[in-house]
Amino acid sequence: MRTVYVNGDYLPETEAKVSVFDRGFLFADGVYEVTSVLDGKLIDFDGHAARLDRSLTELSMSSPVDRDELLEIHRELVRRNGIEEGLVYLQITRGNPGDRDFAFPDAEETAPTVVLFTQSKPGLAESPQAETGLKVISIADIRWGRRDIKTVQLLYPSMGKMMAKAAGADDAWMVEDGKVTEGTSNNAYIVKNGKIVTRHLGNEILHGITRAAVLRFAREAQMEVDERGFTLEEAKTADEAFVTSASAFVMPVVQIDDETLGDGTPGPVARRLREIYLEESRKAAI
């Protein structure tokens, strides 16, 4: 049985409880992070901790735990649950004010709710999908405008995943004003003539921690990177494509809607970036 963390306590998952009046449950009033674990160590932890602080600040929430406390909780959960490869999920909500009200509660009177749990994912780094690639469909992006804040309001991305599943695909790329924004739970990229193209940072997409690392590694490897919006048609005629996320690392895309990219197998740029990312991230893991 898993051990989870709730508001300062390590508990068996069957004993963990959060109030029905918690604003995360009632209003999706909370933020989250997911940190990967490889070889029992945390990948890109500092990036996730920094983005967590930013998300909390954007929602006028104070952080109930500092970076060092957060690291210790992550490590303790990894240790207690024997995680070699997997994920640590963290969620912080505005807490339980004791009743339901649209107005934010007084932060002095209502403490945030902090929950963490692990997910064991043996073979995370050696995913079979990295060898076959993903098939994605395109859907309209109708989410709220502040996608740079990593909130727990994930209903439309979940619906997008189900649309993809119904179409026999693996994921969906969202399109707004003619340009691809991102995948349902990942950042999106295309490759044309060796150049990597991915959407520029802004309120329209999540500022991916894996995205930042992958682009840094790409530039260090002398790959050309162009951070700009790209159209769905550009994507369908690209040489290759891929996505990045904390749980998928670098994952090739081989089909967009009904268009097969290249020869239908993962391309060399995506393959190489996945190798580099895994190698460098393991070296830097804590």
C-alpha cells in the first residue's frame, strides 16, 4: 500500500482525507507539479519547484512549504514507496474555508491543502512508444487564457485525450487562431530541414520544465531552434515532430490527423534529443 503525504503527515493512502469543502475540489482552485524519478532520484526538481512558486504567485497563494522542505518530502515519499522509476505528484489548493463561497478565503485563516503521492512506472525511460511514436489528432483549443499557470483544472485536456482515443490516436494537439498551442499534457514541436520549431512562451502554453531543458540541450548540440507559432499545415508537412513532458521526456510523433510524417517512424532529431535528455538528466538528478 502506498504512503502519501497530506498536510504534514505521511499516511497509508486508504487513510488520507481532504475536506469536501476544499477549494481544489469545489473550484479547481489549486496548482500542481509532476516530477519524474529515475534510478530513485528526482529529475529537474529545481525547475518544478520554481514553476510551482510562480503558479502560486499568479493565483495570489502563498507557498506553505519552502524548496528544502519540498525536496525532503519528495525524497521521503520515494524512499517509503520504493520508487526506482516513476512520478511524484504534488498538489496545493487554497484549502478548506469550511463552506462554499466564490470569494477567496482570508489566507490568514485558511491554510492551503498540500497533497503528494507517488506513482510507480517501471520502464518509464524505456517506453515502447518512444520506438513507435505517437499518433495525434488536432482539436480546437478552448481552454481559459492562462495556460502558463499549472492549475488542476484539466477537464478539457482530459476530454482531448478521450477524443484522441475515440479516433484511434494517442493524443491531441490543440489549435487556436490557426496555430498549434500544445498537446493535452505536453509541449509540441516540429522539425523541418533540421530546424526545431516550437511555440514561443506566453500565456497560451505551459512553460514546460522539460521543454526548457530540451531546448538548452538542443542548442548545446548545435541544433537550430526557432521559437514561434506554427500552423497545423506546417506540422503535417514537417520532416518529423515530437512532444516533451516530465513523464514522457521526449516522445516522437509520427502522424498528425491522417498525415504520416516522414516514413512513419521516429525521426533522428527526436531520437537524439531523447538520448541526450535522459543521459544529462540522470547525471543531474538529485
